[in-house]
Amino acid sequence: MLVEINDKIISTEVFSEEFVCDLSKCKGACCVEGDGGAPLKESERILIQKNLEKIKPFMNKKGIDTIEKKGFFYEDEEDLPATQL
């Protein structure tokens, strides 16, 4: 099944398939050590915010409850946006 998000056609498999980085290719470019969420670029934060209601049906209840209580991102210790855990 396909969905349209921000004028892009995306397979719904992206919401259900597990993803593992190929560290041999990316060399951990977006990984950070610690107990925080994934860092978000401003463009990613805006895109998620704009499409959050379209994304929610593919999320589990715990994830939805978390973002409804805390928002989908927070500012880390360096005041940079990161995803909620």
C-alpha cells in the first residue's frame, strides 16, 4: 500500500519494517551515544510536525501516548531537537 506525504508517494512498509543502519557505509554519521532520542534536522522536525496526523495511524499506542503528552521532539542538552524515546 502507498501513502502520500508532502507530495511524495511512500510505501507503508516504512512504518512496519525494522530498519538497521549499514554502519560500514554511514560510519555512524547520525548516531549519538547516550540515552537521548535521534537528532532531528530542522527540516525533518517541520516535516514530521506537518505530517504527524498522517503518521500516527502507523505508530503503537505507547508512542502516540508519549508524543501527545510530551510532543514528538524535545530539545537536548545542546538545545538541539531530538525525537522522544
